[in-house]
Amino acid sequence: MRILNLTCLFLALAAGPAFAQSAAATQATPVTPPAAVPAGDVIDHAPVVVTGVQTGPGMWKVSKGDHVLWVLGTLSPLPKNIEWRSNEVESVLAQAQEVLDSPRFGLDAKVGFFGALMLLPSAMKASKNADGQELQQVLPADLYARWTLLKKKYIGSDRGIEHKRPILAAGELYSDALAKSGLSRSAMISSVIDAVVKRRKLTPTPTGIKIAITDPKAAIKEFGAEGINDVECFRKTLDRVENDLPAMVERANAWSVGDVDMLRQLPYDDQQVSCEAAFMQAGFAKKRGITDIDARMKAVWLGAAQAAIDKNTISFATLPIAELLKSDGYLAQLQARGYQVEAPE
């Protein structure tokens, strides 16, 4: 639901429109090999990432009479080497009369392939810091010192990244840190759902927002000229990489084995909120109606969910599991409107 890598999404205008488990199935792979320590010392191992076949969490049940909307909570990142046993979800999808898309935000330039090629040079230029500056020149000294250590650990000696805007450099650091921790932002969940939907020849109900950009060349030019205030986004991303990677592994494991209670105990400060704010507060975004995206997507999804429940005996949807656990999240809103909501056991 978040606008993942917001600036990359904007720059993509140049590329066109944009619980039971067997012992054998739960092998664990260390995130990093434990270092040797003297006998008698306390060993604090890094969390381990589960592998093999895993069930994932159960589904939330939203009902009104005998009409039910089944909602699967999704999570990213997940363990890189798991196989999702999706029988329960596929069974619901086989009966569903309607499938709701996950809320998402997109930009649509409608420039075609050759138009996209014409925009690429502008987009590449806009992805770099103004006047050829490097990160050391645009970031506070303390923040750049932290970046240097994390870059060495997770990225290595990449000089080119030093010229990128902070929001883009932070995104690359985050992705590389996930990979080295045994995690992945894979399409495992969506690929299973898409396969059943395609086989049944269903057309998912859109619940996101797509904003048409009628002047992509001018938009990219404005972005390149004014940029965005992305230092807070950069800082929050470094915070998560420095402090939250072990908890990310625990969340990924909890989703994999269906431990919803553990997920409730592991809230986190999502850096994407700061990155979203940086993107949407920029002048070029406001001018083109890229504002209040979360509230607008929630309104669209709630309207679609209510319509689906009223019309169908069985419907299916996905939402980020963090939303499902919020006291004021999407399902809490439906509950406040009179629908019965049951969490998985």
C-alpha cells in the first residue's frame, strides 16, 4: 500500500505506465555466521531466517450475514528461501465471486515506448544531486558518517551511488541490507493470487489511485530543478537498517509460520512515511494532485469492500498485515460501520 521507492516511481514515468509445519520444512539459516568467542562468554546470536514450506498467517473474516470478505495480511520483506503453502488462500480464491486489488498508488504518463526513450536522459539527470554534488556535500556530517559505515557493510565501494539523491541512495542501501539478511521483497504472494485469478478469468476490482501526468517532461524537469527535502527519509532509512534488521527477520519469520501474536508485539517506525511526505510535499507533486494519497486510497478500498460484501457471498482481498493490526486500520473502520470482523486464531 505504501508508495515503494517514491522517487523511483516518479522517475519511472520515463519508462512508461507505470500453521502446522514439519521439522524438515523449518530449517533455519543463520543471517550471519556467529563469530567465535572465548568459552564462558555470552553468545548473542543474530536471528535466523526460516526456510522451507511455510503456511503463512490465517485470513481475517469480515462478514455481514452470510456474506464474507476474506482478507489476507501481506508483509514485506519475507524470508528469501521459503515456499508458501497457499492451499487455504487458493481454496477461497476458487470460490470468490470478486477479488479486490491491494491499495496502491501509481503514475500514468501515457507516453508510449518511444516517448519514454526521449524522457530517459531527463529522468537520469533528475535522479542525481544538483550541480554534480555528492552525498557528502548535501547531507549533515553526522548522517554522512553513518551512511559511510552502512554503505561499506552492505553495498561496498560503489562510487556512483554518491552522486544519487539521498532518497534513492537510501533505497539501494535498504534493498542490499535486506538481501544480506536473508530477506526479500518478493512477489511470492501476488504471483499465487494472480495465477488463480488468471485461471478463473476474473478481473480484480481496482482499489488504488492512479494519477495521470499529462506533462511528464515538465514534471521531471521540475523535479530535477527543485528536488525534494529527503534528508528525513534518508535518516529514517538509516535508523531502520541500523536498528530494525533483527526485528525484520522476526516479523518475516512470524508471518511465515502464522504467528499473528508475535507480529502484534513487533510494531515498527516505517521509514516510508517520511519518504512519502518528502515526495508529496514537493511543489511538482502538489501541483499535479499527488496529495492525501493514504486517505484517498483508504476511502476507495472501504467503498469497494462494502460493495463486495453487499453483493457477493464470498470475496477476497489483501492488505498489509500492519494495517490489519491497527486499532484504527481498514478493518477497524469496517467494524465501526457494523461489519463483523474476526481475526485468525
